[in-house]
Amino acid sequence: MDTGSIIATEADIEEIAREGYDRCHPEDSFADLVHRSAFSKEDRYLLRQWLSYARAEAQRRAAARSQDSHR
């Protein structure tokens, strides 16, 4: 993110990923995915994808807040 926007912390990014994953996978949990990722390269890749989504979503939210504050 650029320095003019609100920078999301890793905890914020993890929370966004957790919300999305838990919503899309009601039979599973993000915590279980994190645990499995230590043993499974497929789950490690899936976790990386969810965290990438969360970073992009955090940037989108920061940009939206920035635009709203300039109005």
C-alpha cells in the first residue's frame, strides 16, 4: 500500500482471510487450514491464496476509505 493510505497489519489481513475462508467453507475453519498448511503443500498454497486475496481486499478497503475522506 502507498504511504498515504491506512496500512493494514498482518492481524487485519489474517482477519479478512479468516472471514472469507470461513464464509466460503462452512464445514471447515481457517484455523484448521493454517494448521494443515504445516503438513500439506496443497493447504500451504491455498493459505497463500487466501492471504493474497486478503491483502488485495485490505488495499481496496483502504483506497475506499481514502476516497471517502477526500469528499
